[in-house]
Amino acid sequence: MKRALFVCGQNRLRSPTAERVFSGRSGLIVASAGLDRDARVKVNADHVAGSDLIFVMEKSHEEKLKRRFGKHLAGVQVICLDIPDQYAYLDPALVKILLEKVPRYLN
């Protein structure tokens, strides 16, 4: 069973969309969290250490994640999806991008 964490800034649009899109897939446990102080669900050390894959939406998220949780990232693959903060929750264009970029890492 693979465990994937989707991370954005506020955990309101992009990462919850990704969690929704990929939840329920066989062999996969998904969660989402944010790195900002006002994130709906804040990334913590348990999220990071309990993940096999972490998908960040932007390069700046990857940098923040590594700065804050570097010691917990051993054995965790971090993938930057390069998805800008311009989409609404479950925006069809965002869902399409996620379905194009994420599955190759889940196999």
C-alpha cells in the first residue's frame, strides 16, 4: 500500500482536489495538507514521515518542505508538479493536469 501526501500552501484548492481525485484508488492511501500558517490542515512531521510520496504543487513548496521537515524526508520521494495557484477546487482543468502528471509515480 502506497501512501501519498499532496501539499500546497493553504490546503484549500489544489491539494484537496488531488486528494479527492486519487482517493479510493486500490493500493493507495492519500491525504492533503498545506504549508502556510493559515492552512486548513497543516503539514506536520507525522504526515511527512508517514508518506512514501509527497506531491508538491510548486517549487517553493518543495523548498519549504525540505527546510522544515528535512530530517523526516529520508526514504520519501518528493515530486514537484509545477501547478500554479490559479485553479478552483475540483476545477476540470486542474483535474486534467493532475490525471496527466500524477499516475506515472503511482505505478
